[in-house]
Amino acid sequence: EAGVVQSPRYKIIEKKQPVAFWCNPISGHNTLYWYRQNLGQGPELLIRYENEEAVDDSQLPKDRFSAERLKGVDSTLKIQPAELGDSAVYLCASSQDRVRFFGPGTRLTVL
Amino acid sequence: QKEVEQDPGPLSVPEGAIVSLNCTYSNSAFQYFMWYRQYSRKGPELLMYTYSSGNKEDGRFTAQVDKSSKYISLFIRDSQPSDSATYLCAMSAPNQFYFGTGTSLTVIP
């Protein structure tokens, strides 16, 4: 069974530029999550989707971050404009029950 | 007080040693308890999960949950250099999910 797929794996951009990350969850998993992980820390939830609906986006910095999951499968997370402090690993996860499965992440470096 | 506390280490052990990794928590509503392994530059990989209290064994790995003490452990027997990674505990209840900060483990050949 294929796991959670993310792309790109690495992204380097200059500050104030836009960036987008893509995620394809495990087939059949209705719940999709975006997390951000800083070095030496555990992942922090940004947003949770149940099918197409964002049911928890309380931790998403809405002034510059946006996300969508139009058909209830793939999802995109966007940052515009990026700031230096956005450098981190962005993880996508999916679940069918209480256990979450993670993708490999996208390592973002903002210069 | 954080929902989940985990000693960040780093922990360094010789090959073949028994490793004990631990987390404590404060929320008695947690029902699922998970351990993830994360290699450098990779996403967290689910190792094991347990529902409620008790022990669960999978090969060299044993997960223990003591809900009365709000304490969970992961034991690794006969540790190998390939076990060198960061280990994250995680816990969930309805509409709640929390990670520990992770413990960095190095197994020295």
C-alpha cells in the first residue's frame, strides 16, 4: 500500500516569494493534516481536513498561509509571501481513525 | 504544563543495549498512544500504537502504557545502529492529538 506522498521534497526560496506544497494521502483516508516541524521539535498542527472541509485551522497563520483540498483527496498548502521564520519541514499526514500516517515532508529554506 | 512531556536526550547507548524511552502526560482523556521513529530528513514513521493500558510487543520493540501513572514507555531490545533516530511519542483523544518533542537516540557500533 502506498504511503502519503508529498512534493517537492526540498524547496529553497528567497523571502517574500510564494511557495506551494502538494500532498496525496493514503487511499481511503478521509482525514488529512498539514503539520510544521522545526528543528528539534515535535510536529505542530497547522490544519485538519475532513474530506473537503477544513475542520480545524486555528493554528494556521491566515495572513500568509492558505490550504485547499478541493476534491477531498489531494491537498495543497501555500505560503505567500514567505518569511525567514517559515523555514521548517512541512509534513502531511492522513488517517482513517485516531492513528496518523506521515509523508516524508517538504524541507523549506527561506533565504 | 505541556500536555505531553518527553525527555529530549540525547541518548547514546552501545549496540546490543536495552533502550527505554518514556513520556508522561496530564490528560486522562487520552486513549491512543503511539510511538513514531523519525530519521534525519524524513517524516515520522509509525512504529507502534496501543489503545488504552497494557503492553504491546513487535519484534524487538515493546510499548507499555500505564494510565494510572499517566506514563508510557517504548523499550528496544538488542539495539542496533539502524535504530539511531529521533523517537516521538504521541497521544490522542477525540479531537485531540499531541506529540512529545522527541528523544534523539544514537546506538554506537
